[in-house]
Amino acid sequence: MARLPVPGSDDGTWGAVLNEYLSQAHSGDGSLKPGSVTSGHLADGSVTSAKLDSDLQATLSKADSALQTAPVTSVNAHTGDVMVSKSDVGLSAVDNTADSAKPVSTAQAAALDAKASVVVYGSGWAARPGAAYVTWIDPSGSAPTPADMQAGDILISRS
């Protein structure tokens, strides 16, 4: 591991120890290696716009000009430090209704009715619901009659 030489104890190797230490961050010509200095090593305010490359200076200048020519001074009649509510932007009727609490449209209800229904045997088989296919669940072993069932229906029976 690179270290600084220790006076009095690095006799004869002082130059080699120092060169090894300096080579960690410096190139052979003495300039800093890329990545040697990161933002954590810089003092606040130490990088001025004059030190930035010309493309970045031009971009910052454009942004500054745009803000100076058309600064935002108000939002929906609010000025100063603006806090915007949902009614300020036309969303006053919006809420966070849970999916389970949302109403089902007529079209959705019709589509659901055409899907499979489940009929469970209780005190007798219910009249066939209006669904295209029905899953009959028979925990008692008393299967529905063929008149109750149609092609495509499913019977789950204990028997």
C-alpha cells in the first residue's frame, strides 16, 4: 500500500516511497490522473462557470436567459410560493376509490354474466343462471340432473 516516507526510517528508499505514493493520483508528467479528484474533494463554490467547458457554459446560459425572459410568476391565480391543489388543476372530482368499491357498468355486467357461474348444491339445485357455462359444485354427492346441465358445464362432485 502506498504511503508517505517516514523521516529517519526510510534511509535509501525515501525517493522510491514518495514516488509510489504520488503515482497513485499523478501521471508521470505530474498532472492529475482522471478520476483522482471527485466532487467530495472540492470545496463548496470552488468551481466557477469559467472552469466549465464551453458546451456546458452555453447550455447554462440558454437556460438562464429563458428564465429571465419568461419567468413563472403565478399558477392558476396563485403567486409567490405556490401550493396547487387538485381543484386548481381541474381534478376536484378525483379520489382514491378502491377498485372493489367502484361501480360496474351495464356493459361490464353483461360481459360478466356471459362468463362461467358457480352453483353450489344446498337444499336443491338452483335454476340455471343465465351464464353461458356453469360450474356445479356438489359437496353432498347429489349430482344435478342432465336437464340442469349443458355441454361445457363443469361438475365438481364429492361422489
